Amino acid sequence: EAYDLAEVSMVVLLMVPVCFTETSTMVVRVGFMTATGHAGAHVAGMLAFGVVNVALDLLLLPHFGLTGVLWATIITRAGACFAPVIWYRRALRAAAGGASA
């Protein structure tokens, strides 16, 4: 099967901000969640996004080929990066007694 090089290149280039985001959110994911005893929640979240990634792969692969798999990866990696940050902000708000964090 031939792939559209321009489309695949565009999707691969979209992985650059995802990789940057993943690196920058590592402080929250590893530093905060592990240090505060929430490593289990982090692992559960990563497993959940892994399952979602496989499901999206199976859904998108027959219709879009490699491009669909790349989009599934972008979507799930972005979700896996931002979910702990959202969780962290909620934890800060709860610790502050509901004040805006």
C-alpha cells in the first residue's frame, strides 16, 4: 500500500509539539504524582490511554492506514499528557480549599 508522503509528513510533524508537551508535563506526571504517592493513579491513566490507543488504531487503521494510526497516537499521547496536569490542578484546588489555582 502506498502512503501519501505529504500527509504522513504532516502528521509526523504534529508529533513534535506532542513530544515537547510530554517532556514538559513530565514534572507533573513523575515529580508530583509519584512523590505524593499517586503513582498508581498515573499507571492506571497510562494503561487506560494505552487501551484507547489500541482501540483507535483498530478503528482507524482499516480506513486511513498508517495516517490513522499516527492520528490515534497523537490523540492518545496528548490526552495522556494533559490528564495528569488537569488532575494536578484539581488536587491543588482541593488542597487550597476550593480557591482558584
